[in-house]
Amino acid sequence: MYWDGFFVAIDAAAPEASDSMKKVELYDTTLRDGTQQEGISLSVEDKLAITKRLDELGVDVIEGGYAGANPKDDEYFRRVPGLDLKNAVVAAFGNTRRADSEAASDPTLRALLDSGAQMLTLVGKASDFQAREVLGTSLEENLAMIADSVKYLKSQGRRVVFDAEHFFDGYKSNSEYAVQALRVAIEAGAERVVLCDTNGGTLPGEVSEITQAVQSALGEDAALGIHTHNDTDTAVASAIAAVEAGATQVQGCINGYGERTGNANMVSLIANLKLKMGQDVISDEQMAELTSLSNYVAEVVNRRPSPFQPFVGSSAFAHKGGLHAAATERSVDAYQHIDPAVVGNSNSVVISELAGRGNVVRRVRELGLEDILDRDDATQIVQVVKEKEAEGYSYELAEASLDLLIHRSTPNFEPCFELVDFMVVVENRRRTSFGTGWRTDGKEHPMLSEATVKVRVGDEVRHTAAEGNGPVDALDRALRKGLREFYPDVTSVRLTDYKVRVVNEGTGTGAAVRVVIESADEREVWQTVGASTNILEASWIALADSLEYWLQKNHLGAGAAGG
């Protein structure tokens, strides 16, 4: 609509899917393709746990692994029927038969059948180059491998999906042959053929054009899927383009995990399909679990969740600039495209040197302190933040320290503990140090790190010492030892990341440093910050904030937990 010469966009509820757009099926391959990313390795228990969560989210098909490839995947397929899944079908993945062999005696096809999976996904070449140069066989034999494999598995009472590997590159090289690979799979009984951008080099416009051409060539009844890799950073866009062109299945991995630069991010695909394209791929209640699912899988694969991931990242709805924050305070729609609660996320205002009073007022309200701190207090807190950041602090990725700063501004704040003093010794000595043996051979010796901490809890002071794997670890161990008598469950807090950055580069060894510590318990992850020209002091401040935040939350009610 137009108003006073300005065009105003009205973002209504998610549009309904057009009549010509068929229901889209969600096919998740995190447990197979996702584990091909460097550094990701899942145990059988991990895979079963993720399977259960994907089923609860409403995913239609879960690709469990490569049948017969390793004992771990074999055990997964033996145990997964015991999960009693409510929404998803589990698929096993494998190759077509080998060249110049019989389907009935092929070991890969036998492993697929032995998996017990009712849906079997076959991957075969849809590229003349790949068939000749990689498989080393004729184009005719490659087509026979596809047809024979699909027909044999169908004869055994299984559902079959055909993944056309290197399809887009093959289509651009020899479109007639690429389409023929799909056609023989359909004629042999494949219920769906999936167009795979295996090398990840096809852009969304090409994907749309080729998908439309394939649908036209095969007929409207042909069920197409899309499988994209993210080598050009367009995997999600390409998958969406394919859906708009007629594809009725999208394949992807949670958080975009996968070989090389990853696969299409299933989290973003689900959100875009439902919220932007009107595809009711999962229920509203399941949609509200999207952020939780993303974080859960990241935890299982031992990857830190990306704070900037669309829809579900902790910064996806964060507002730093004063203008943006002030506008968002008046209307949550001012600078965000959806209500973050729809995907189980929340909006936040980043408080930094760019912040205005409105940012702090909003955070005070979120912490439930609006009856204790007024707008004048907020102004004072903003000033403290700016002074601290001038010293080297940064609260953008350390909200736990920020929350503590706000709580410390309340009249009756009582810390869970107070530091009296600490001392750290680091030396190179010929004696046992933190689990290493005696060294009397004249070679390099292990470093000894020992910390002594004096801490006050209420009216009592505890003086403790501990060795550690470095000075910060020694400080952490000594502090916990002093607190354990008063707070036995403090041992459940673990330090998960430690980062140091020089703040004022160019001043040499006297430069101020910023230390950010990430901590976690079984429920959440939080970050704290310290800054000083002394790296140990900066580390101590961040470390103390980490434990103070957790203790305030778990021993003093809501405390610094954010309300």
C-alpha cells in the first residue's frame, strides 16, 4: 500500500501454497551425508538420539547411513526399529550394482536388503562423463546398472528412491543422457528421482530452469527431488528454486553439515518452506522446536552453534544499533522478518558502545527488574558499559557478564562469592606435573601451573591451591575447590571455550587483552568476558563471572539468568 508517498510492505501471515505446488517431503541426510564433513563422527547412540529428535520434528524420511559400509551403520539399522518412530521413515543408502554383474548377487544391494529398511536410496551416475571416466563403463551399461538395481530391490518389496548423482553437471554436458538415467529408474519402479548437484556448482537460476525442463520431459506425474551442496553458498536457494519449479522432495542436513562446504541447511529449508512458501511441512508446534533441534544436533556432533545462522542462531534476531533497537522496542516487526518465537528463538538487543538507553531498558525488563531499576539507572548502566568497552570489554558475545553487570546495579545485590586474592605460579621443573612423569633425561620438561586462591563466601574465607593444565585451568580448579563446600554442584559447570584477543594492537606486550570464556552445563551455554593488561587478571574476571552467573541462577532463584 502507499501512504504519504511511501510504499509500505505489509507482511501478513505465511502465504498459502499455490494450487500448482504439491506437498513437499522432507528428506534428512544428516546421519549419512552430514557425517562426511570433516571433524564429525557419530556413535550409534548419537545417531539413534538424532533420529528420535528428527522424527519428533516431523521429518518425513531420515537417511540412516550407508548399508554395509561399516559395523556402526549396520548396528544402527538393527536398533532403529526399536525407536517406534511416529512420523519418519528410515532409509538406507547404497550404490547401484557393479558394472557387468548380476543385481541378485551384488554385495551392496544385498547389504541394502539386509538393513531391513523399507525405503532404499540408490545412487547412480546421471553424467556421461562420470559413467565413462569414473566408473569406467559404457553409457549403456550404466543405464542397465540403474534399471537392474531398482527393479531387483522393488521385486523384494522395498520402496526405492533414485539419487541421480552429478545430475546437473551431466545435464549441462549431455541433457538427453541425464534425463534418460532418470527415465530408466522410473520405468524400473523408483517412486522418486532426485536431481543431485553433487559438486555444488550450479546456481539457483540454472537449477530452476533445468528442473522445469526435466519435469516437462518426464511428465507431470514424475516425482522429483532436489539434493544440493553449498560450494557456491547457494544450496538453500537452489533447493527452493527447484521446489518452485516442481520438485516435491528436498534433501538436506541439519545446520548445513556435509562434505566440503556442506549440504543445504535443512533448518533453513523447513523455515522457508513453511513460513515463506506456505508449505505445511511440519506443524506449528513442531516449528517452535526448530531452534532447540538445531542446538541439540550441534551439541551431539560437538560443534558450537553458529550465532549467525538464519532463523535459529542466537544473533538471528539481535539488534545492536541504537536506531534499530529503539524501533524494535516500539514494534517487534520493525527490523525482523518473523516473530522469532515461531521457530523457538527470541529477539535480543545487543548492548555495546553503540547502545542507547532503550537497549538497556529492554534488557532490564527481560530480566524482570523493571520494578527495581528505572530509566535513570538504565542511563547509568549505559555509561558503565561504554566505559568498560573503552577498557577492552565487549558484551556482544558475553551476555552473561552483561546480565551480571545489570544485576550488580540493583540495591540489594549480593554476590555468591568474593575474591580476596589469587596467585599463579608457572615454572619448568624436573618433577611430576599434572599427570606427567618424572623427567631426568635432560630433555624438555613439562610446565607446572599452580594457582592459590583465597575466596570469601558470606563470612567465611577459604584458601585453596590446585595444579592445572595451564594457569587458567589451575585458577578454575582452585576456585571450584574453594566453592565446593558451599555449592557442591558447581562441578557440573564446564569450560567449553577460551579465547584471547589483543584489544589495542601496536602497544606490544603491554597491550590490553580481552578474554572470553564459554561455559556450559547440561542445559545451556553462556559467555563471559574480562579485560586487562594482565592476561591472568582478564582470565580471572571472565572465569569468576562464569561461575557467579551460574550460581546466581541456580542458588538464588532467577538471579542473573535473565528472568
